[in-house]
Amino acid sequence: MAFPGVGFPTQSWLFPGYRPADMHAYVYKSQLKPDTYVYLARRDDFSALPAALVTSLGALSFVLEVTLDAQRRLAQADPDKVRSELAERGFYLQVPPSVTSMMRRHYD
């Protein structure tokens, strides 16, 4: 989304709470961590990823491009959460369900 006559897209840091209804995500698979995927807001733009995360995931292989619209269902992630994280951070990290349940036990 862009303003007429202005050449930049709206960003969440400019408009707190802004979440586009439809957005694209580019999904990459970690070569070091099984069943771990990174969703990016822009293809091949890894600049949003923290350096420690990049190191721990190793090489990332492109898997697919997906449109995250209101009807989209994802097998292992909540599409609203993915859209929110992409808008706020520029990436979303999907870890295996076993890791997620372990994290809940330690951080709840």
C-alpha cells in the first residue's frame, strides 16, 4: 500500500497497528535445524534476521512464495501471527511443534 504521490510503502513503524490484509511471504528452510522455516517479507532479504539466528539456522533454502490473505491456512503457523510478525519485524520464525511446546513450558 502506498500513498498517492509518495514512493514508499506504508510500514508498521510509521503507522502503529498497521497490518495489511494481504501480503506475500517468502519461505526458507533451515539446512541445520530440521522442520525450521523462516518467512520473510521480501524475497532474499535476510537483513531483518538477527545475526545469532542466521548463524544458528545455517544456510537457508528457498521453498515457496505464499500470499497471506484472510482465507489462507497454514499447516504449522497462525496466518494472523505470521502477518503481524512480518509487518513488525520483517520475518517470522517457524519451529517444530516439539520446540514450541518446550518453549511454553519454560516461559509460561
